[in-house]
Amino acid sequence: MKNLILSLAIIFSAAFQLDAQKIAVVDINQVLEGMSDYQEAQRELDKVAADWRQEIAKEYDEIKSLYNRYQAEQVLLSDEQKLKKEEEIVEKEKDVRELQKRRFGPEGDLFKKRQELISPVQDKVYFAIEDFAADRGYDLIMDKNGSAGILFASDDFDKTADIIKRIK
């Protein structure tokens, strides 16, 4: 936190020492949410995720069914048959957890699908911001809600509406 505050203090002190510095902030989330391309990509991503969740839920239902069948038949099975059924259930659970990880893990299919669908839209926004900065002579444009954090930003610096106009 101290490094963040120190970095921002250096940036702002440098900005105020040079009269030619122009600073703006943009709410990237607001820009993205106002874009039909982004909304369409997000809807497709949500649909894919819902389909995968449903696929996994079906697999868990199948495991539950296997377990219930095992519980009902358990008294009729030999020890060897019980062990075989238990191993089958455990293996099925392992496979479903693996599928869940493959679909929703940090580098999983959903992450890759998000990159495929959202990256082109984000690139469009970043090119518009760069173009805007070049046209208007801005030296620094920061994300109003970004992880770098803005300690204070006057509404006069918020150029979100201009970026939205430029994209449309």
C-alpha cells in the first residue's frame, strides 16, 4: 500500500510540476458495459458457462444415482462387488472434479473462452483510448476503478462519455 501511495504521489507531483501534463480518468467497466459487442460476448460466455454447469450437475446426479443404487444393493453384494462399485463411484467423482477443473479452473475452458470473446472488445476500447489521448494531448489516462487505484479524481477529468461516443 505504501508503494502504491508513493507511486501515485510521484506521478501526481510530476504531473503538477509540468504545466503541459494532461490527465484523464476513464471508467473502463462503464465503457465496456455500454458496448453491444461486449454485452453480446458476455451473454455468449454466460450461456456457455451455464451449459457447462448443467453438464457437471448431470454428472453429479449420475454419481448420486450410482451411490443410491449401491446403498440399496449393498446387502446383496459380495465384498468384491462392493469394492468394485465403490471404486466405480470414486472414479466417477474424480472424473467430474477433473471436468469441473478443466472447465472452470484458472486456465480452464471458461478462461480461454473469455479471452477469445472479450479480448477483441477490450482491444477496441484500448485503441480508442490511445487514439483519444493522441488527439487531445493527454499524457496520462487511468482507469477510474482500476486496481492501481485513484485516491481522488475530479469529475472534470472523467472522459468516459467521450470514449463511449468515439467507439459508437
